[in-house]
Amino acid sequence: MASPGGMPSLPPEYLQEDIGYKLLDTAIAFMVLTTIIYALFVTSRLFCAERNGWEFWILYPVSYLTCMTLCVTCICKYLSLPTFNSLQAS
């Protein structure tokens, strides 16, 4: 079952299996949870903290934007992936 070059060949059933929806669901869940938690954090810091340092204005927004960028990248990757059936048709 090995192809030239030492890599095992994959059966067609394995290649037809599409579990990309798990990536999409996970990315959306992380976007929602991260946004809710970040909004609660910002609200608590603005109303309850006496002083907000540089990390509040720089580090936390950058980390939030990085997480959102990663989630959007995963969603775009899922939406642009060709399926095995479409590869066979061409």
C-alpha cells in the first residue's frame, strides 16, 4: 500500500470524507467566545480599574485582533477548499 517515495497511498473513501465543517464550527465558536470575554474584560477594566496601563491599550487589543485574524483565516480556508468530488470532475 505504499506509493513511490515511501508515502502510504490513501483510499478514496478517506479522501472523500469532508470534516471541514468542524473547523468552521470551531472558528465561529472561538470568535463568539473571545468577543464576549473580551467585551466583559474591557467593560470591567473601564468601570472598575483605577488605572489602565499600556498593556490594556496595546497588548490586549493586539491579542484580540490576532485571535480574530486566525479565526477568519480558518473560515476562509474552509470556504476555499475544493472537495474531492470537484477534483475528480476536473
